[in-house]
Amino acid sequence: MVLRSTVKNLLMRRVRRGNTVFTEQMCFALTRDDMTRVFSIYTEEEEPIKEQPDEATQQSFNWYKQLKMFVRRLGKELLFALFVTCTTYATIINIQNDYDVKGPKPKPFFRANSCVEDFYTGNLKFILEKATMADITVVMFYAPWDAESIHSQEAFIEACENNKDEVYFAAINCWQPESMCDKVLKGNKIYPMIIAYDYTKNGIYYAGPPDDAAYITRFVDTMKRPVKLLNSKLDLLKVHQQYHNVLVASVDFKTTQGWNVYKIVLDAAINHLKADPLQIYVKWCVATWPLSSKEPLIKLLLWNRTLAFNESFINHETLGNWVMQETKLTTRWVTAIARSRSLLLDTSFKDGPTMLLFTPHNPYLDFNPIYSMFQLLSIEYYNCQTMSIPAKYIAKHLIKEIKSFYNERPKYVKQCHEIIKNKYPDKMAGILKKHNGTLKVENQDSFDLDTNLEINYLNKALCKMSKSIFFDPEISYCSSDLDKSRKKINKINLSNHVSTEQFVERLKETQCYRSLLANKYFRFSKPDEAFIYNTTDALRSACLANKSMTFLALDSNYHYHTAKDFGINLNHYRERTAVVIYDMKSEMVHTLPKSSHVTKDTMTKLLIDFLENRAKRHLRSSADLDINFHLYRGKRKGKETIYIETLYSETFNNAVFNNTDNVVVYFYTPFCAYCQVVAHVLLSVARLMRNVKDLKFFRFNASNNDLSWHLTVQTYPTIIIFPAKKKAESYVFPYNTELTSNNLSQFILSHLLLETRLQAMVGLCTVWDSSEVSLKTNCDNVI
């Protein structure tokens, strides 16, 4: 079978070469002898062909082999190129996907049971549609990862709870990638941004602290009622007594012209909130009683005179600019800083001496007794020669209100407590339960930011957006001054479903609730001494010096870092209230003592002492509990700790100026790099002289502490030795001498008395070992 199979294969190979047909049946017809003979013949023929191939066959074989190797090499290169191409393409696709990747799935930012409607997906269209249905809308534009947005959540919710009956509160995630808000408000956005929209849908930026519900509530209250209606001249007198600057426009609501004037005043008052968000400086009012022919249509009542608006063309812009230019203040609040740095302080310091009142500002109250005393003092200072009639009325009103605040307000708060407790127990429970976590005193960074540019950009973006959403131009978020001035003013519908009695009752309840919130926010204690003091005569002689003085009030909760610059830690002052007089020209700071209760009497005394050059200079004093020490191991002794005590202003004189101790003081600042480098020199010398009797080493941080002028140094580091019994003959280590352990030791020894010097040198030799090479010469001389 094997032979037959082999012969079969040989015959079929041969047949293929000769193009002859050979079948398997033909192979089976051969005999054994035939197959043996065929096998031997074909085998002999095949072997010579393999062993001796002709030249043509050999060349073909070599060409085929080279072609095969070439194709294999080319295939590898093509495969490698294909691999690189695919890898590069995949990388580009991944990078593109990284840039195009959408943000994380949006989640609710505000809790579900809050009164703030949260548009956490960033759908700007929905929030604009809902805002058009409300007279006033307050919107927070936030980013869910932003720390300040997170800290402002509870304050925004609390402000919503205080105003939810009249104002619509909403929040939108304007960071969410690919959201409508992110696309419309392009560019770098600041979070959180709180914007209030009035009936004109013109956004007013809230520039106060976003994490304080009291400030937000006060801002919303001014948005709700930017203009006060006056029915009689007695009402005007009361308002002028409370607000030193009052704009009054006479309006006849029976005529179209009267409604036009009212519209202009209303728009100007709302626009003025950008500069005065809490409406502290100017109160905008409309009077309904008829005018005589000689009276101006619009007038501005200042604290000492009255001005008339006489421009021919009037709109809300010209009126607002006129008020800004003509407003004169005896005192003013420096508003709580949010993201913009106020230049008011720098300007005031350059103009002359400035009296600064640091006291907590309670936005829930329209009256601050400490600030009112400050106002009384400023009015008398500006009118120490003659008191104008408006100023007399204002001063008289302030004195009455101060007395009423301390005597009558506690009774009013007690009554409000009972009213709210009985009628609104849920609100009362909320006041008692909630901790006011919105009042923060941590350090806040300030940023130079033009918020007007931000809000203008926001208004333009919303205008463009609203045009594509709303077809009715009256409800669009666009403001055109010319169009507004020409529009026909529709009369306000004064009829509503609430009767006058119910409205008045509800307003009283709201005021009661605000009083309880104010009591929780901050309480003013009654002064220990008489706070009403007629200082007009006392100031009259001091005013002859004709010194200009600026009076500024700052909120202690947000300007504590400013007080710290003057060396005042407000936490150590009663009710966090302090008074400072700063004269930039002489670089002098004067303050009331910590033990003094800030009253009109004490502030007047400080002012008179300053004007008569009798006020003592205030010295910054900051106790640094950090002790500079190191450990070392000597040959004969174990580990020992050497430390240098840190002095501050209040301990300097007692430690240095005594007749028994030789004192070495090292003056430094934390910002001095060279001080840090050579600090070990003082420690080394203090260690070597640790056994010297009546020789003490101290440090003094000059950046946080002040000394008298004759002790103030200008170069750091500075080392001064104050010898015992010769304190007036103090010596400064030469600045042109290298500060080394040997040089400092020589300097100290050379300024000691002879007896102490010998004792010090003997002591040095006692503690000297082989490591103290620098002292070898001194010890050799002693021996």
C-alpha cells in the first residue's frame, strides 16, 4: 500500500508537469513489478533535478527569495506605519473628547424644602420666564464647587424666608458646561453673583457680603420700597431728621406729567442703589401736597441747606448724577466689602485727619445709637460757630431717638416677641432655633473688580437672550433709556385684595419680625455714663484751629482687618466698638482706651485732645507667644533648652528699663529674610552666656508692635544693648560689622561694666569646649 501510494504521487506529479490526465483507477491497474520499476525511474529523474538545477531555475529561485524578503520587510514597515497612524488618531480623538467632555451630571444645590427655586441645570430660559411674572426677582448665579457660593447658601435662604411673600427668589447654576446660562454669559464669571430685577427687568448688582442674610434682606427691602410717599410736611420733617440727605419731588398723580415725574424719580432711586445699596445716605421721596408757584418741582434737602434741581432736561440719569454731585455728608458708612476694594479710606487719609468709628452695623435696623452719637459729634464739629436750622432739627431728633432706643425699644421688642409668638409660632420657633451663622468675622480676601462692568455685561447678555424668547418687548430684559423716557407711563393700579387696615397690620407685623431678627443679630448695651453731652461750647475753642476732619464709620464685622492695621484687636474692645483718629501727615494714631464705653462724651474728649495736641499716641502691641529656642548636647551635660523671650509694646519698658539687668534686644520682622538667616547667632551667644548674672536676651517683633519715637529702629535686624545703671547709654551693634557669634560676644562684653565683664568672660571659659573655637582667644587671655 505504501509503494502504491508513493508511485501514485510520483505519477500524478509527473502528469501535472506534462499536462497529462492521470486518474487513481489507472494507478490501481499497475502490478507490483510495474510500480517498482516506475518508482526507481522517477526517483532517479527527480534527484538530479534537485541536486543540479539549471541556471534559469536558480535565478528564478533567488529572485523569488529576494522578492519574498522585500515584501516581508515592506509589510513590517507598512504595519508599523499603520500602527503609528492609528495610535495618533486615537490620541487626537481622546484629546478632543477631553475638551468636549460635558461636566458632571447636575445636582440640586439648594435643599428641596427651601423657598429658593433652584435651576441647577443652568436653564436660563425657565428662570427668565418665571421672573417676568414677579414684580421683584432676586437671582443668585452660582457654581456648585465655589466655596463662597456654598457659604452663601443659608444666608440666601434666610433672606428668602424674610421676603418670600413679596419677592421671588431663584438660583441658577451658571457654571454647568453646555448649559444655556454658561453659553449666554460667556467669559470669566464671578460666583456667587446676586442680582435683583425690578419691574423694568434692569438688573441691580448686590455689592454687599453674599453670606450675610441681614445685608441681603436690607438690600431687598430698599428694592421693594425705593421711594417713600409723603402726605404732609410733618412727614418730610421726620424723614429729614432720620436721613440727612432727602430728595423730594412734588407729584400730582391726577395728571400725566405727575406720573412721568414719579417714574423718573423711581428709576433714579433704583439706579442709585448701585452706589447706596442700603439707602443709608439719600432717601428718595415724593410729596403729594400742592406746591406754590415759587417752590421747585424737585429739591434736595441736605443737613445744612436746600438745593433745587433747575436743569432743563430731566431723566433718571441726569437726576441721579445731580444727587451724586451735590450730596454732602457729615459722616458716612464705609460699606461692607464684598469683592471690590473701597478707595474711600485712601482718599480720606490724604485729605487730612480722619476719625474712624469701628462698630457693628445692624442692617435690620434703620437706627444705630453709636453711629447717631458719631453723627451728632460731626454736626457740632462742622457747625461749632453757628448751628444752621436744619442741623438743629437733626441734632434734636437724634438726641430724642438715642434716648428712645435705650429706654423704649426693649419694651417694644418684648411686645413684638409676644405678637409673633402667638400669631406666627413657626417663625418664632425659627428665630429661637436657628443660629445666625451668617455673621462671619474670618479674614476675607478683597479683589479689585469693577462690578459695574460685570452687571452691564450681564444685562446686555440677558437682553440678547430675552429677545429670542419673548416676543413682547414690554417684558424683555432690555433697558433703553431713550425709549423708557418716551414711553407712556401706565398708572399704577392701587386697588388690591388687601384692605388698608390689613395692609397696615401686616406692615407692623413685618416690622416686629425685623426687630426680633435685629435683636438676634446684635444688641447694643446701654452706656454706663451719660451719653448726651452738650459739647458745642467745648468744641468751639478747638474749632478755631481750623483743622479739616473726616468722619467715617466702619462695620466691625467686615473691617476688623483695617482696625488690625492700626494695632487694634476689636475682640478686646467692648461690643467690638473702637474709635481711632489717624493723621497720615504726622503718622500718628490716637484711640480711646479699651475700658471706655464709646459715647458722644468720650469721642468728643478724644477729638478735643487731638485738636489741642494733648492726645497720646497709640502704640500697636501684639503679644507673640512663640518662643525661640533650640536644644543642644554639650560634652559634660545632657540636652539643654535655650530660649529667648519675645517682648511686645506693653512689656518692653518693664523688661528693658530697669537698673539691675543688662539687656540685649534683637529687633526683627518676619518679612526680613536676613533676620531669619542670622537668628541662630543670637541663640548661640545666649547659650554661651547663659550663666552670666544680670544679662538677659530678648526679641522684639517690630512689624506688629510700636515703640516711642526715640526707640524706633529703621533697619532690621538691629541689636541694641541697654547696660545696667546706664540705660541712656545704649549701644547699637555696628551695621558694617559681620554678625557672627565671636563679633557679637565681643560687642556685648565691651559694653558691660568691668566687674560684670570679668564674670562674663570667666563664665564663657567655664562653658567653653573644643567646639567653641571662636572663644578660644578670649579664654586664653583670661587665663
